[in-house]
Amino acid sequence: MFSHPAHLIACGLGSGLSPVASGTAGTFLAWALYPLLRPQFGSGDGGFAVFLLLAFGYGVIACGRTGRDLGVADHGAIVWDEIVPFWAVLFMAPPGWLWQLAAFLLFRVFDIVKPPPADWFDAKIKNGFGVMMDDVVAAGYSVLALAVIKVLTD
């Protein structure tokens, strides 16, 4: 993990080395870091949105490099692809810990099930972009589901 800086990032600062449910461990790390990270960008949304785009771009590079070095494009230890998209879900989720819990559960379900086109990215694009994109799609489904739940509960 320490042989290249990209590995440390791609493996979610070590959370991806969890012997069970590494994707869930990475998502949990994202949830734990979010309240520390988000305030660093002030009250506006633009700075954090730019950060997410940059984190995605670096994730394409880091996950691609780590996958090549491990010999498996989407190795289980690679969890940056869970972290950045889940930060985006939290960014767009309604405020409150119950909404964040719902976001966590929905994201994990959609990440595991891989509805279209996440399944296509997962099966066909064997590089850092594909690794990141299947989780971006899961994030999109999660945000959509949260929006529907919010409308139905208001």
C-alpha cells in the first residue's frame, strides 16, 4: 500500500484492506470524514463541488494505477471509488443523520446490485474510469431515491 502514493488513496487510507466488506468499510470512512472535510470549503457549494471533481479525476488515475499494480482492475482493496461518490451523495442529501443513514444504506445497495449502466461500466471498462463510474452511477441512483423518499415524506 505504501509503494506508491496512489495506492494509499485508492485503498482508502487502508480502509479497503478490511478483511470483510471492504466497500462498506470505504463508504463508512467517507461518512466519517465528511463532517470534517465539508466545512473546510465554507458555506458555498462551488468549492466542494470542484473538490469532488478533482477527487474523481485523481481517483481515475489512482484506481487505474493500483488496479494495474495489483493485476486486477477493480481489486476489492480499491475503495476510493466508494469514497468520492458517497461524498457526493452526502453533499446532495437532505440534512440530518437519518438522511445520511438512508444515503449510506441506499448507496451500498446500489453499489452491490449495480443497476444499469453501472453493470456495463463494471463489466466493460477495465480501467480507473470504469472503476470510478460504476460507483458514480450508484451515487446517482442513491440521490434519486433520496429525492423520491423526501417528496413522499414531506
